[in-house]
Amino acid sequence: MLIKTDDTKKYDLIAVGRACIDLNAVEFNRPMEETMTFAKYVGGSPANVAIGLAKLGLKPGFIGKLADDQHGRFIKTYMTAAGVDMEETVLDTAGHKTGLAFTEIKSPSECSILMYRDEVADLYLEASEVDEAYIKQARLLLVSGTALSMSPSREAILTAVAYAKKNDVPVVFELDYRPYTWQSLEDTAVYYSLVANQADIIIGTRDEFDRLENKEGGKNEETIAALFQHSAQLIVIKHGVEGSYAYTKAGDVYNGKAYKTKVLKTFGAGDSYAAAFIYAVLAGKSIETALKYGSASASIVVSKHSSSDAMPDVAAIEALIQSHE
Ligand SMILES: Nc1ncnc2c1ncn2[C@@H]1O[C@H](COP(=O)(O)OP(=O)(O)OP(=O)(O)O)[C@@H](O)[C@H]1O
Ligand SMILES: O=C(O)C[C@@H](O)[C@H](O)C(=O)CO
């Protein structure tokens, strides 16, 4: 197996970062100005990935800070019921709020997210609130890039990564770049590099790797050459509907095609892709197969209304792959 993990661990993966609320336009194919109703779902990239893994039958855990209010309680209840261990989440006692993402579905190819993320509870997670003994119980630690955008969450993430490294828990870095949370492009590149250089698996879009390198129009070959000088064993670079590439440190290159579908909205593709790709890697499947799982899962989620609730099970993913073989 390319990434060696200890399958006797209590949790398959522990995700650290934000768990928020998505409010997705119910009346779609119109601008948000004309939208009157929104459906509520759990959102936030690492929460979505954890939920996706639970739907695939794995045992994920979550580290994060939730607001002590109705939204925080909704998130904890939903994720627990979905099969994510939420016992290590901490409650914010300083009045910070849950992050909200209003999603606009103008057309299948034109979606946008309007974020309410000032003073959000998830960015107030402190290093002292991250438990080494919990991380030690995971096969993988998943870190989201957005959680690096502000202190004290930044230090909490760096602490989680340090605990994972100390306890031989491989680190997955999902670049998950959300521009509104960052002060500058330089900050992003500094903190992204700090974690990317320690990560075993790095997953992001081509644009997100450009943020890591703080340049435009970067080339995959140059990106992987630089990153493979550090801890990375496996790098996935996504190119939207054009598909994705996986690179191994040993020099293997794999190309995954997107599965065409009737798209409702494009967001949620990355999180569903990551969940199914990681599931396949943990199940010991080949990288070619893991790319198919990621693409199939994303194809299912972009055809549905939510990012979290729509995460598919293994049977749905395998059926979609089969129908294209
Ligand atoms: N329109 C689409 N139809 C089918 N599959 C898609 C589509 N868009 C993306 N995908 C699949 O999802 C994968 C990830 O998509 P993308 O590169 O857009 O990720 P992302 O930008 O991280 O997503 P997100 O919008 O959730 O942040 C792609 O590699 C592809 O397999
Ligand atoms: O927190 C966000 O950035 C938005 C997410 O909640 C949303 O689920 C999404 O865009 C998934 O990729």
C-alpha cells in the first residue's frame, strides 16, 4: 500500500477545521436576489469530508470549535447521527457564531457562495484544545487549508500536525482555499507551505496549488518536483470537469476522468471527491481506482442539492463506475 496506516486504530480519519452551515437556494437557476427560500445543511470542507467518509462506512472523528447556539447544536447532532465522532469538538464560550454559506445556483455552470464568516467560532479553536491522545487513535489526520488563515486556529492546526507526525499518523492536507478568510496571498503561501512540507498526501485544485506557490499558471510537474522534496508521498491535482491527476513520489502519474452528469451545482465536488479518494486509498485500492471513486462521488454530489447530505455510499459510487466501464 502506498500510504501505510495502522488499521487497528479506533478512527479511520480525524478531520480538523470548520463545521458550518450551508444555506442552499431552493429556487435555483436564478440569482440570489430573487431567491426566497434556502435549505439548511451542514457544510464546511472538513466536516463534509468526515460526513462523506461515514457514508462510505468508515469511522471518522472531528476536531473543531462549535458555537454554543442552535446552529452549533444542529451541526453536532447531524454529524453524530451521520456517524462522525464529535466528542472532541469544543464549545465556544466567547459568543462567536457559526459560519454561514449562502449558495447561489444561477445555472448548472454558474454557482457562487456568499459567506458570513466574521468572528466565526471555528477560527477560535486553540492549540490547547487539540488532544494528542485523540489524534493518536487515527489512521489519518485531515487538515483543511482554511483553518490556517487566522490565529488561534492556525496554531491549533500546526499543533495537530505536530501530534500526528510525532505519533506516525499520516497527514492529508486538503488545500481548501477560500479567499475571503486570508489577509494576503503571501500569508497563504507561507502557511500552506508549512503544512504541505509536512503532509503525506496533498489534495487541491490547480488554482489552489498556485496559491501555495503564490504564482499564476503554475505547472503540475514543477509543483510536484518541489513538494516531493519534503514529506509528500502522493499529490492529487484537480482540474475541475477536465479531471484530475495523481502523482506518487516514486514517479508514477495517473489521470482520472470526470464522469459527466446533469449538474445542478458545482460546489461540493472537491469534498465528495476527497472523501471517496481517501476511502479507496484506506481500502488498499489502486490509485487508478481511487481516482475513479473520487470522480464518481463528485459526479453524484454535483447532481444533487447539498454537499454533505448528498454524499453517496459505496454501492452508488461503484454502480456509477460500472455503468461507464
Ligand atoms: N461539472 C462536473 N461534472 C462532473 N464532475 C465534476 C464536475 N466538476 C467537478 N467534477 C469532479 O469533481 C472533481 C473535483 O472538482 P474541482 O476540481 O472543481 O474541485 P473543487 O474546486 O475542490 O470543488 P469545490 O467546488 O467543492 O471546492 C473533479 O476532478 C471532477 O472529477
Ligand atoms: O465553508 C465553505 O467554504 C462552503 C461549504 O460549506 C460548502 O459546503 C462547499 O462549498 C463545499 O465545497
